[in-house]
Amino acid sequence: MNKFEKILYHYWGYTSFREVQEEVIESVFNGNDTLALMPTGGGKSITFQVPALAQEGICIVITPLIALMKDQVENLQKKGIKAAAIHSGMTKHEIEVMLDNCAYGDYKFLYLSPERLNTELFRVRLRKMNVNLVAIDESHCISQWGYDFRPSYQRIIELRELLPDIPFLAVTATATPEVVDDIQEKLGFRQKRVVKMSFERKNLVYLVRNVEDKLKHLKKIVESVPGTGIIYVRSRQKTKEIALELQKLGMSADYYHAGLSTEERSKKQDDWQHNRTRIIVSTNAFGMGIDKPDVRFVVHMDLPDSPEAYFQEAGRGGRDGKLAYAILLYNNTDKAKSEQRLATAFPEPDEIKRCYNALCSYLNVAIGGGKDEVYDFNIIDFASTFKFNFVTAHSSLKLLELEGYIQLTDELDNPSRIMVVVNKTDLYKYQVAHAELDSFIKIILRTYAGLFSTYIKIDEPFLARTAGIPLNRVTENLIKLGRAKILNYIPRKKTPLVIFTEERLDDKNLRISRENYHARKQRYFKRMESMNSYASGVTKCRSITLLEYFGETTASRCGKCDVCTLRNELDMSKYQFDRIVEQLKINLAENQLTLEEVVERLKFPQDRTTRVIRWLVDNSKIIKTEEGLLKWSKKG
């Protein structure tokens, strides 16, 4: 075993790496800037965690996903690896303590959002850290060509000034060729270096079913495909409706969306992870940090906005390497619905400005104020108060985020935290002088380690049970100790947040760049069209269509998707089929011909030409007129 394999076995229990993982690890360990392209479930986190553990110092991990940040830190801590996270919702003192621990302690990982990189507090402490690697997760966010662009990512390159000799590792599961180039340029790679795992999933069968009654077809799927599944829908209401329909069939099904409380989401996810629930019906809120290996089917009831989103969500099936199905239910109304979404996703610039001013009024932010301030935010109450359509309000806020004015988070569940802020001698003196709190303080010290050096998560109900006192007494004691400046107590809070990344501007200085607006809208439309093309296409292998979108041009037919299965029935090779289709397009593009005329013109064996034509007519690529003439469909 080499040193990387020893680390892998010691902490993760694996004896060997997956495809390309070790190549990425060796590249960054040897000081090379590297871009790793690995599909969802490919083990991206291993590629920066192992090299960071193989050398002295700390790894800075930049990610926009707070839920994933917390999840990874907790998993590392369970392995005995010291890791920390800094995110919105933490107090300034918490952040200071955490940064000091990373600068002067033996921490191996510091996770933080890109917005934190440019604060003076971070930059001062960073100079005192022994950084061995900078890892940029979800690195496609740095590119305006990417499907999830975030302006704050474009400032990551400023770290080069403070860490000139430290390698950057950018990782992503979704990047088209133009995004791959853009990531390396925007991160200032000293030399271009891309390590790519094929996005091909040989065990995942892609299917598109063109059906009018989607619910009826869904019931057939869940009855015929055994095992665990995910069903994605676009609306929160539909998650519940479909889950109830499946329950009527005797299926173990539940629903999930971002509007549920943290406790509800946690329980539903846990029940599904541990097979107490077979099927979860969800919006795209479900999936962050999900790594259940035995998902046998992923069904999309509605058309996703982009191939990137579809590839990530469908890719949650079959991570154990066994057969799984990614099924998209599609019909003629989906294209019209996607065009309607384009309008709601891009409100007019004047409407975006109106939303910005309403937001500032709602949060009482004065002109010139608000920069770097964090505010609790209830978007439903906001939209209701100012008579905004919810979708319009959300889209406007996301576009303000893209312009760099604000940052909008999903609901965060920040548990209660405490830290003792006096030394042990002064604490003992306080206990002697306040005998009524002595036993309570002792219980805290026995229950939680590390209270003198950092903030520790606590559970008030557990403390109440341990101390044998009512829950409200626990809270009162903690508040009392806080007022006495013995400890800092931060009660649990669950709320979405808005962070003002710039000071509030007046109307004449608030710019919604028309150029950026139209460019983003055009890119959104282009991705949407690619998704429509995937769903409506009937002549190209589904796997090839997706792989070509991500720049893999040498892939072979999967032989298992709905297109390949139908083509297999024609009993001819892809080369033969494609040659006949190509000639048919040329001959029927401008002319309407009889079957006999077409067969005579093409000069291929008559039976093969006839079979291909019949197949293309059945799949609406060729239209047969009432007069019996054939013409190429505009949809083809």
C-alpha cells in the first residue's frame, strides 16, 4: 500500500481508489493546479481530503452548499479528523474563535463559502495558517457559462496573492467543454490540467416515455421495478398528492420539499435512507448530500431546466453499480410549460428593482447601509406583504444575487451552541459563589468536551433530562450564565437568511445589467432547448445525447435506452441506420415523395429502408400525408 491507500483504508475502510481518484490526488500532492471532472457519486471529496491528510497543514475547501458543508464536517469529525466550517448564521465571535483554532490548532480542513474569502477577518487569519491545498467544490459556479453561476466565485482567484505557491483543485460533476476552459482561466491555473472520469453510467438505463397520463404510467413503473426510488416533481403540492396516490396502492411512499420543517425533512430523509420508506416524492430540494447506493429508479414527472440538473438528479440512481433506471415522463405540454418558466425565471429589470426596494423596506435597510449584514428572511411573508407572486419574487432575488447585491440561503438549522469564556479558575470561583448553578455547570462540563476552546453544539432537552429539571429551567440557567459572562449561549435558530454583499443603493445607482440579463436568459433558453431536444428526440441514444452535451464525443450506443431498444428491433447497425436517416433527411427536407419514390432514390436494400421509414413514421420524425406522401417532420 502506498501512503494514499493507507490513508484511504485507515479513514474510509477502502483498499483501492475509484477510477481517476488517485490520479487527481497525485497531481495536487505534487503541486499542480488541477480540474477534476467526476459525475455525481464519483467520490469527489476523497480527491482533496486524502492529499490534505497526507501532508502537514490545513486544506481550505470552498463550497456554496451550507448543508453539504455541515454534512462533510460532521463526517470528518466522526472519523477523528479535525474539521471546521464557517457559514452564514454564525456570530462574529464564533467565526473569530473558529479561525483562531484553524490558525493555531491542528485542524486539517476549513470549509467556507466564497463570500467569506474577502472579509478582512479571514484574510488576516489566513496569513497565519499553514495551507496545503485550496479545493473549490461545485467549481462550475465560477463560470457565467455554467448553469449555477455565482459572482462571489470569481473572487477566489484573489487567494493567489496570499497563497502564491499553493495548488488549487477544482471539482465539479457538471461542466460543458466551454465551462471547463472557463473554470481554469477564472481560477488562474498556472498550467491547464484536467483529469476527467467518463460521465458514462453503464448500469444506468435512460428512458423517456411520451405519455399523456403520467400518473398512470408512474404507477406501472413503481409496481414493475422493485427497490428504492426517487420521484422528482416541480411543485411542493404535487409531492404530497403523488405520495398519497402511491400510498393508496399500498406503496411505502413519502414526500419531501424545502417548505417542511428541519425535523420533518430530517425524519423523512432518515426513513428513506434506512429503507423504512421505499419511495420519496420530492422537489429538487432532495438530493443534497444523498449517497444511498441502492436507488433502483429515478423518475422525473416534469422536464428539468437543463441537462446538467437532469444528469445530477438522474445520477442518484444505481450508485452501487447495479442496474437502475432514469425515467423521464414527457408529453407535448412540457415544452409549452418550459417556455412559461422562462418568463417567470426572468422578470423584467424594472420588476427586479421593485423587488430590491421592497426587500430593503422589509428588512429596514437604509440607503448606504446593510453591507455584510445578515438578516432572517421569510420569503412567503415578504411576497405576501408586498403583493408579489412568489415565483416572481424568488426569481428576482436570485437575479439580484447574480448581480452581486445579495446572497439568499435556504433554511438553515443552526443548533444551540455554547462556549465557556472564562478560565477554569474563574469558573470554579463562580461555582463556589453560586451553589444553585454548581451541579448544572458540572453536568455541562461532563457532557461536552472542548468548551473552553470552541463553540460546542448542545441539546437543551438532553440537558434537562440529565439534570432532572424542566426544559425552561435549562434555558434560564444558560441565559443567566451568559449575562454573568461565564459562557456565550447562542440559542437554536431555523430560518432562511439574506446577506447584503453590497451596501443598499438608491434607484439611480442600482444597475441590472441589460447585457448580463439577456446573456443569462439566452443561456437559460439554450439549456432548456437542449433538455427539450433530449426528451423529444427518438433517433439518438439517450446516453450519447447526454455525453455529447458534456463533451464526450466518442461514446458508443448504450444498447439499453428506449431509442436503442427500438433501433435494435430494426436489426441493423448504428452506421447503417444513420446513413439511411441522413439520406432520408436530404430527400424529404424540401420534397414530398411516395414510399416507392423514396426507396428508389436511396439505393439501399429495400427492406432496410422500409423498416427505417416505418420506425421514423411511428416516432413522428416522418409525416405521412392523407395522399400517402412522405415528408420530414419539422420536429425531426
